[in-house]
Amino acid sequence: MAIVKKKKVAAAAKATPESTKKAVKRPVSEGEQTPKKKKKVAAKKVQNGDTPAKKKVKKAKVVEEEPIEEVEKLQLMDDDDEEGLNELNFTQHDGSDDDLRDDYSDDDGKCHSHSRINGFCFDLDDDDLPIEKKSAALDKKKEKIMKEGEEELQLNIANQATFELPTVEEIENEMKSVPNLEIIKQRIADVIQVLGDFRNRRDPAKSRTQYVEVLKKDLCSQYGYNDYLMGKFMDLFPNGAELLEFLEANDNPRPVTIRANSLKVKRRDLAKNLINRGMNVDPAADWTKVGLVVYDSQVPVGATPEYLAGHYMIQGLNSLLPVMALAPQPGDRVLDMCSAPGGKTSHIAALMKNSGTLFANDASFDRCRAIIGNLHRLGVNNAVVCNLGGEEFAKIRPNGFDRILLDAPCSGTGVIWKDQSVKTSKDSQDVQRRHTVQRQLILSALDSLDANSPNGGYLVYSTCSVLVEENEAVVNFLLERRHCELVPTGLSIGVDGYTRFRDYRFHPSLSMTKRYYPHVHNIDGFYVAKIKKLSNAKMSKQAVLEKEKEKATQKSQKKKQAAEDNDSDDSGEEEEVTTNGQANGKSEKKKKQKKGADADESDDDVETAPMKNIGSGARANKKRRNQKKAAAKQAAVQEDDGFNTVGNIKRAKKPTQFKSKVPKRAAARTGAKSIKNRRKKVLAKQQ
Ligand SMILES: C[S@@+](CC[C@H](N)C(=O)[O-])C[C@H]1O[C@@H](n2cnc3c(N)ncnc32)[C@H](O)[C@@H]1O
């Protein structure tokens, strides 16, 4: 303790002349504390779980040991040292100082239990032991703090009850200047609280939609998302607290994890070697035998001799899941349809023990180089790397594989921490493009599977997206189009996939699929579904068309019904418009819906109305058919929000694989020329 004091004296010596002057002028101020500061210190002690009695005994001892001169020196300390004084519990007062009541005095402010030397008070007399008195005083103080805390809480609750919701326009204006994140954060918490107990906490003049709109705007500016994606996440996590957890998790990195390459090394041996290199590693989770988590490392994880020798692959734990679900067997014919850079491919090869045949495909030629590099490094020698659009496999290798992994290209909404640009770059068009390609790929993948494979016929579909449009809706689309069924993934972690989402309903078996979230599982957001192909025969077009028709009629009936309801409600609503702003919004919405329904019906009309000015005959019929098809396709694409699983799919532009060096017209011309030349030659010979 003496050392501590000396330091403080030294600090006093260092103090600026001004502060020293101040201290000399007002020596009493050394021991003075604002009541707040005192409370803080006391609260700190309570929090730390210090036994106050013990501490005080120590301090009293120190006081007795210290020479008075030393104590006087302390008067020269500057303000910064107040806390140090506090810790040592020296108090200088005349026994009536208000500030001191909290600590050692009774309610009258007089210090009864202390003797005073030079104005400093010490615990010496009275019947009770000083330690008991101090303990009692502390209890009292604690009680007071608790009381104040309770009062503050009540005040907060009262404040929350009167929380005023700004309008969306006000928020937009606020955002034009530099947004105050503290205010926004508080408002987010307030709105979430109101939404959690809407009936009691709402402002009666404001609707839930208004609260939700304000929340969305604030979340967008707090976390940096665009409106579209935030809307999607709000649909996904209607619970405000969970939404915040998810958004926070998206701003924080996941743990660094690696997969031991069982083709070359055992996990135990790899861990030993890496620890010797200065890496702090541990088994990553109880559900994987090959994953290791790297807590910290003195060497770059991607440049150790073990890495270069192919003993491990740097992979997120989520990457292990689809391969585990696929469970490839030695000797299988396996296709990894979208495999670059080859992390999952090399895991598949390891499970196949480098036997059988593994096709590692990717549409990007550049990314195929990465597959080749990784497969070489990891010692994979049962793989054929190919560079095709996945859509081609149904044609070039129908019913040709025992197992297929389709780790589809996606929006990446599960790995936002890796690429923050996703927050603003994803819009409805982008997501629509994604799920369109995903549907094409999943159909092609299923058609490439052999349903009669003795131990296979399995397709695993996975994405690193959390959006339902790219996951359950795509799998549901497949179930409606092909003879196949969902089977359990065999994965012990993950939450069940959606069978219903907002107004949409999926096949009940979709609960067998698995979802992963960063805030729940501390791995990247991910989705895994395992599908068994039941028959190699394609579902007849007739059956698919009938299903489509059925759904379409149901849909149009619903719309008509909604339109009729609107008609009958119209007059009543107009009255409401004048009296109730909330209802106003509602009727607007209904009108919009009606408009939409009308537009859709007119679309239907386009489809069904007889085509004019085309004429008759076979050609005209064909033209008519094509027009109908084009109109239907356009309508389906326009409407397609990702859940319209029976609609036509917009074909993505096919990647051009081989380009003929001679243009078509030139080729035709050359053909004609050579025929002419040959004819000339023949004629010449004849002559
Ligand atoms: C999610 S990544 C695959 C990651 C890989 N499975 C792994 O674990 O290392 C999606 C890949 O699909 C590829 N891709 C995109 N469209 C494709 C298509 N039509 N056919 C095949 N591959 C495609 C992309 O080039 C990208 O490499």
C-alpha cells in the first residue's frame, strides 16, 4: 500500500502548476467527491463482489501505519487522483459534510464513529467494532443505491410509455444530415419494446406498420443495409431481439476453422504439428471428426508447411455439412456440380478414399484453376475437373451419377461478414436471377442422378443464403416437377426448414431440411436439403401441366375473391379514409391489390384471348402458340417472387462453351462456293 501512495505523491509532483495551485487553495477538495462519483465507486465494489468489510479493515490498517505527514502530502494531489484517494478511503471532513453521509455518517451527517486527526477521520472508538459499523454503513449505502436504481427504472418505464414515434419523413430528413447513431440505437430499442407489447405501449394514433417502417429505416441506417434486404430479414426474424442478434452476427467474423485432410493425415497428428508451430487449435465441434478451430496463430494459417503439403484445407464449418449429408461412398460416381474452389470436392474425395469417379465441375473457367490447384495440393486423384454450365449435365450425362452435390451459386446472405457489399448490392432482381438459375440447376442435377443406383440416387442441395426463395422454395419447386422425395440429412445440428413462410405453404417434408444461422450456431448462414430420386422416368408433361393449371386456377380464384371483397368494402372504406389515417393506408393497399389483380386478369386475358391478325393455317397456329408461350413466360417472370414455384422459369443465358472461328454466314458462303467449284470441276472433266 505504501508503494501505491508513493506513486500518488509522484503523480502529484507531476501535476500541472495550475492543478497544484488549485489543490493548495482548496486542500479539502482532495477528499471531496461528487455524490455520483462516490456512488459509482461503491457500485463498482458491489459489482466486483468485494467484501467491503475486509477492504475497510485493510484500509484502516494503512491509515494507522501511515505517518500523518504522508497523509498531508496527499492534499497536493490533483483532481485526477481523487479516485485513488477514494480507493484508499481517506476522508477529510468536519463531520457535517453531506458528501460523507453515504460512507460513514448517520443521517444527521455527523460522523459518530470516527476520531479526527488534522481533519482526517479514523475508526477507533464505540462499542461496535469499527468493521461492523462500516459493514452496516455499506449495507445502508447499498440499499440506497438499489432504491435509486429502482426509481430510475420506473422513470425509464414511464419515459418509454411516452415514447414518440417519428414519421418516416422525419427519419429520412434526419438521415440527410449525419445520423446520430446513439439516438437511432435508442429508438430501435424503444420501437422493438413497443412492438413486443403493442397493445399497451403503442401510440393509439400510430399503426403497427408505421412502427415497423420506422424500425426498418433505423435498422438500415444503423447496420448499413438496403431496404429490400432488411425487409427480407425482418420477415425471417419477426422477433426484434433475434433480428438484432442476427444483424450483429453479420458484422462479426466467424471462428477460423480448418478441415484435416484424411487422405494425408489424422486430425490428432495434424493438431500436434500445428501446436508445435505455434498455432492454438482444438477440435471444432462434437459433430465433426475432421474440423479444427484455430484460436490464434503465430504463423499465417494459409502458409504453413502443413498447409502447403495438403494436410488441411481452410474451410468454414458450414462447408462440412452438405458433404456429410451426401455421405459419398468409396467407388461411387459423384458429381460436384458447382465445385470451385474445391473445398467440398476435396472433402468428398477424402470420404470416397480417392476411389470411384468424382466430377468436379464449375461454370467459371478461372475458378476451375483453383479447383485443380487445391485437388493437387490435397492429393486427390479420383477427380475429373470440367468446365460446363451445370444445366448441361442432364443432357450429356442423364441418370449417370450415384450422388450429386449442388452447392448452388446464391445471394450470399449467410456470409455477409465476409462480404459487406451484400448489404447494399442485393435487390429483388438479383435474388430473382439467383433462384432462377438455382431451379434450372436443381432440375438438371436430379435428371443426372441414377434412381436405380444400388446405394445412391441422392442429391444434396445447399446454399450459403438464408433467404427462403433460394432454399425451401427451390426444393419445393423440384418436388413438384420430378419424382423425388426429401430424406433426413443425418445432420445432428441445425433448425428445421420452413414448411410455411408468411402466406406461402411448402410440402410438409421440407421440415427435414436444415437451416443454419450465424447467431445461433456460430457458423455461416447455410441451408442443406437431401433428396432421393425415386424414378428415372420424367414426370409426364401432362402431369406437370395439370398441376400448374390447378394452382393457377386456385390463384386466380383467390384474386377474384379478393377483388369482389374490395368492391363490397369500397363505400365503407371511403368513410374511414376521412376519419382514420390508419384505415386510409389499408384501403390504399386494398386498392393497389385490386389494381394488381385486375392487371393480372388482363394478363390472363392476353393469354386466353384469341390472337388477331395472324390468319389461319399451320403457320399461323404455330405463331399463335409461340405468342401464347411468350406471354405466359413473361407473366410468370414478372410475377415470380421466388415462391411462384409452378411458374415458368426464365432461362438464363447459356454460357457459350465453344465458339466457331468461322461465322455462320461466311461458312454458308464457303460451302456454296466449294459446291460451285466442285460442279465446275465435274463439268470441266465431262467436257
Ligand atoms: C457457392 S460456390 C461453390 C463453392 C464450392 N462448392 C466449394 O465449396 O468450394 C458456387 C459456384 O458455382 C459456380 N456456378 C455459377 N453458375 C453456375 C452454373 N450455371 N453451372 C455451374 N457452376 C456455376 C460459380 O462459379 C461458383 O464457383
